[in-house]
Amino acid sequence: MSLQLDENETMALAQLVKRLSWSDLRGCAVSDEEAWVMKSAIEKLQQALREEGYAPR
């Protein structure tokens, strides 16, 4: 997968995934299992963002 974002979009995305809570994920999922899959994907996205220097506090 490849994605092209400008710096503002990347920082906004990093902020969003940092702020997502279990309640947010569970509210968007059809089951706990799907919420856990979403959480795993978010964690991978956060790692990729950190590796590119986007790790908001």
C-alpha cells in the first residue's frame, strides 16, 4: 500500500489515530472482533507514522 499525504494531512492523521479510543473503535465496528482488527491496523499505522517522524505527544 502506498499513500501520498502532505505534511498537514500527515500530522492531522497522526493526531486522529492518537486520539482514537476503544469506545470510538467499538462504536464503528460490528463486533468486538472487528474492533480488535481495527485496533491492530491503527497500531500499524501509528508505527509507520512514527518511523516517518510523526509521533504527536
